[in-house]
Amino acid sequence: MQRRTALTLLATAPALAAPAVHAQTLLDVKFMLDWALQGPQAVFLLALERGYFRREGLNVTMDRGFGSGDVPVKIASGAYDIGCADINPTIRMKLERPESDLFSPFLVFDQTALAVITLAREKITKPADLLDKTLAAPETEAGRQLFPAFAKAAGIDPARIRWQTVTPQLREPMLVQGRVNGITGFITSGGLSLRGLGIPEKDIVSLRYGEHGADFYSIALITTRRWAEANPRAVTGIIRALVRSHYDSLANPDATIQVLRAREPLTDVPLETARLKIAMEELTFTPHVREKGFGQVDTARLQRGIDMVRDAFGIARPMGWAEVYDPKFLPPAADLKLA
């Protein structure tokens, strides 16, 4: 009887191994973040760590980014399948290259995080004070790429701004050292990184793009039509996983930061928690999103943003919002709202 039992167990071994076989059928997805691993990026890591992507049949690998202007370039080249970035550099790329099949199936930030960030000692309190000053940023950083649109909305001449091109790591130190008058970036990155360098919050001045007429949408998923049409369930699954991790992060930001700390042991927990809370409470879960849920895009507002980018860069070709945003990959409405 023992022999028969052993043979029976051996015969059933393939069935016991089925989960491993199933794991091999997961779709590999290369995902690019917009910036270094900080509080807002931890939300994406949370979806990875909690297995939300795997539940959707996806084996996601996730890399840090080097600016929202770099993400669409890498995705268009095929180096990555999908990523997250400020949508406006992608809009500019599509305006300048009509053949590009880049688009967004999901907008994450309902409010723009872009700002010119400076210090009180520079006595810059309004956009006009930026004239003849020097700003530092990587060329691929969205705030720098969209500065002409901000300047036009604010009524200043962008030609009267000097630029210092720097790596992401040098951007804030250049300002602290007094080598430039300001920087461009997300309020969640540039502003809080200055606090991490010992600058008191009261000495940090932010000229937010959205408060000076440049009311853009911001962080979005970016992919290509080619990849999305070939993998529609994957696109929907990624959105569903990210919606879940965003709601988790809103409810328990400390747990999200612990995921970041596991990936980056030197994480400054209070600083990154502050970044995350700004991203959740001011940029993502706006009153509109809390009421309507994710994915309820105001297409008229999106079109205004497209036209603002087109006008700022002197691009003659008109472009409708449907060229850059397609909601057909969204999960059911019930999956997009907080229960």
C-alpha cells in the first residue's frame, strides 16, 4: 500500500508543479519610471511587491527613469514597453513627429507637479522675476521642456532665461551652492530634495506652472499603439494594478515607503513620506478624482494643454486629444473608484 501511495504521489507530481508552469506563461513587461526611486515612484514599486501585476498575468521589471522627456524616447525605441512620465513631452514629440504611435491609456496625476523652484534669498516671487536669471535642469526634465509654455502663459519672454544643463543628481546642489538662481522640476522631487539638503521649508519658493496659467495634466502611462493593440489585456491589467496600489498608498503611505526602503536602504523615510503624501493628496486624489474615480479625463482641458504646448513651441500642425489619449483600455468604472 505504501508503494502504491508513493506511485500515486509521483503520478500527481506534474499537477503539483502546475503553478510553476503557469508562472512561465506570464507576459514579460519592461516598465520605465519617470525619475529616481522616491516617494511617488514607490507606489509603482508597491504594485510590483504585492503581486498586483502578477495577478494580471504580467511579469513586470521596473527601472528608474531620468526625466519625463527621456521616457517616450526609450519607449518609442522599443527599449521599454510602457512607462510613466509627465504626458506633455510626449505631446510635444507627437506634434513634431506625426508618425509616432505613442499615446497614453491612463492619466495618473490630475494636477501638474511642474514648478520653477528657487530660494527666498534669490528674491524671485513671481514669473517676471525670472528674467535674466539662470535655471538648472537636465534637458530631459519635463519642467525644462515645458518652460516655454509656462513662460507664455505667465507673460514672460523665455529667451531671457539662461539654462545650465546638469545631471539629476546635481540639480538641487547647484541651487544650494548659489551657482544658479533656480531649478525646474516636480514639487515632489526638486522642492523636497532641497529640504533633504538642509534648506528650511520656509526658504523654498515654488512657482507652480498650474497656478500661472499652465494647467496641464501630468503623470500618465505612456506606451505605443503597436504594443497596446497586441497586448490589450496587459494594458488594462497594468492600469488596474496601479489603481489598486494608489488607493493602498493613500490609505497607508507608511507601508508604501517601507517597500521603497527595502529597495533603497538609505531612504530618508520622513522626506520620502512627505513626497508621497503630496503626490497622493495634492496631485492624484484631487476632489475631481475622489468624486469620479480615475480615468474620468476632462478632454477639453486636455485639448487646451495640447494647444498650449503646440503654441509655445510654434508647431503649426493641429492635433486632437484622441491622438494622445485613448480611454478604451480602462478597466470597468467600478475598478477605478475607491470602494
